[in-house]
Amino acid sequence: MKKILILTAGFGEGHNSAARGIREGLVQVAPETEVQVRDIFAETFGVINTVVRRAYLGAINRVPQAWASLYSWIDKQKEFRTRMRWFFPARRGLAEIIGRDRPDVIVSVFPAYSHFLDQTFGVVNGSPPKRVVAITDSITINAIWFRCSADCFLIANEPTADVLTRAGVPRNLLRVLGFPVSPRFADPTLRGSRSINSPWRILYMITPGQTFAPELVRELAVIPNTQLTVTVGRDERLRLAVQSIRNLSTQKFDVIGWTTELPRLLNTHHLLISKAGGATVQEAIAAGCPIIINQVVPGQEEGNARLIVETNSGVVASSTREVLDALHCAFEDNGKVLRDWSKNIAKISRPDASLEIAKFLLEL
């Protein structure tokens, strides 16, 4: 029985989403596998980690340019191990877990862990446990992800492989297997459940910190020949605000809180409006659902937006006016542009990525 340790952190939902996808893929492919998902930062630093995590989420939404400067500074570093010496309690805790549980494979879906492993065990030399880095971003990849040693790097797409190769990562260490979305995206009963005709179904996923969201909801609610669904997560104040808009609207729409039904929602809607988060973009791709990106966090999300734009699978629209113009363009002429986006995003869709990744990990 293989033991696999997946290391994640709550700094952006993409890391946790990837960790869940890999775990679910392993459980589906080989139920006997012993899989652990651990957030060493949360386990080690507790309340401090929670405060730092909230500060990070606040920074990327309220002062994105300040975050962009920090992101750029991190990317320019040539060596990371000594700069992470302040995290020695987390590194020590991780070493204890590895020593006790003896995993066969360690998968890092948050970049700090690979540097902890280099510090503790030295660079990879082919001996167990195998060390895998699962990169959750596309195209714009911070150096902290790859200036480490690893038996292999899991990446979502070929453009990202090209970027990493130019950055000096040996091509034989790269495995282009897709982003590990939930295996539910590969469910054949979901695939093809989207109508090809109007009314056009719009899914607006509001993420924390989007202060302009109510204004956009008001505008979306009155677009003719559409059906709107709005997800608000766990934000109770936002839910009440959006529900009040719905109650006053002549064209009613659905309001959904935190949900596990994204595979179904993305497969039954024609178009997604949301930010360029790694998990969000990759889940839309997996479902073949074109996306209008209305927020891009400088740094790690820029590549996700580029992937959508460069494959003509959607557009970036940074204001309410731009979103409405993009929708008008997508829907006119019986949805000609939307149909083009749909064909293009289907070409890069890998809904079974978590299952393929699971098979790969089990063979290491």
C-alpha cells in the first residue's frame, strides 16, 4: 500500500483545491492508498497563520500593487532556503511527520515546502520519498516554485512548460498532466449537460473583496434573454445585499452560498464571470465554460488571465462597463463569439487531470 503526503496552505484557494483534487483522484483510482493532506503552516502557527492569511487576502484585494512589488521581489531571489530559516518550527514539524509516517511520495502544492525538504533532507537523489511539486499557476510562474530540487514538477499546460524550460528547468522533469480539479468534472453525466441555445446562462462567482460586486449584479440582473446565478461564498453580508437586489428585480435569479456543486454549475452555464484565480480558471477550463475575468491579482494570476486570452477562451474585463460590453459581444449574432470561445476552451480542457495525476503518482 502506497503512502502519499500532500502538503498545502490556505494562502489562496488554488492550493487547497489542487490538494483536494489530487486526494480525490487517488481515492478514486486506488482506494487502498494511504493519503494525508496537511497544512503545516496552520498546524504549526495556529492563530498567527490565520492573521497572516487574512492579511494576505486583504493585500491582494485592497493594495494589489503593493502585493505585486513583493511578488516581484520574491521572484528575483536566487536562493530561498536561508530566507525561510524563520519558519524552522514548521520545517521541524514536517520532518517529524515524515520521519513518523514514512510516505513514499510527497506532493507540494504550496511552494515553501520543497525548500523545507531541501533544507532538511538535501537535494533529491532518486531515493525515497519521491518529491513532487504541483505548480498551481499558469505561464507567470514565480521562481520560488522551481528554484528547488524535485523528482518532477506537475504543470497544467504546455505554455507553462515552455516558460519553465526557458527558466532553466530540465524538460525531462516536467509532466504536463493538467490541473487537478475534482474528478467530478470528468463525470460523463455532467459533460454535455449545457444547452447550446439561449437563454444564455451566466454564472457570476463573487470572491472576497470585490466591492463592486453589487453594482455588477444589478446590471446583470436586467440583461434580456439570460438566466443569472450568483455565488456569494460564506459572506453573509454579501448574500443579504445580493438577495435584496434579487427581490427588487423583475428578472429573478438564483443566489447560492458556499457550495460543493461547482462541477455541475460550470457544466450547466454558458459563461462564467469571476477573478483569475488558479483554481477558478482551471475549473472553468475543465468544464469547457468560457470566462470573463473581472479581476486579476498582479503576479500569480496574470498568467491565468493570459492563458484564457491567448487561447481565445474568454476576455479580461476590469470594470462593470467592460463586463457588460463583453457580454453583449459574446451574445450578439446568436452567440457567435460565445460559441467560438466554447470551441476553443474545449481544446484545452482536461477534466480527468486528477485521475491522470493519481495514476502517475502511484507509479513513482
